[in-house]
Amino acid sequence: MIIAECPNLNETPEEHLRIKGDYETSVDDDVLDDLVEAWPGCGKCGADLYVLDFQEPTEVIE
């Protein structure tokens, strides 16, 4: 899952940028680079986006 959002999202969520994407296979860092290049900041206030990339484990080891 990749999440990128404006740090000012709590003010008026419908006006600030938030991107959430799910993917089923592992991806490399190019996905994040492309995301940040396409949307470097919020269109409403210009703030840099917070970006988080994480994957769910494919198996649990006990």
C-alpha cells in the first residue's frame, strides 16, 4: 500500500490532496519516485506530501 497525503488534510479533507493505492506484488522504489514527481505537493496549499509505503507480510513465521 502506498499513501501520500497533505499534512493539512485535517483542516478540510475534501480540498487537500490524498492518494492511496494498493498493489498485490512487490514493487521497487520507482513507484514512490514517480508518485512524488507527478504530485510534488498539495494543489490547495502547496505543502509537501507525507509519503508512506508499506507491504503486508506474505507469510507469518511463528
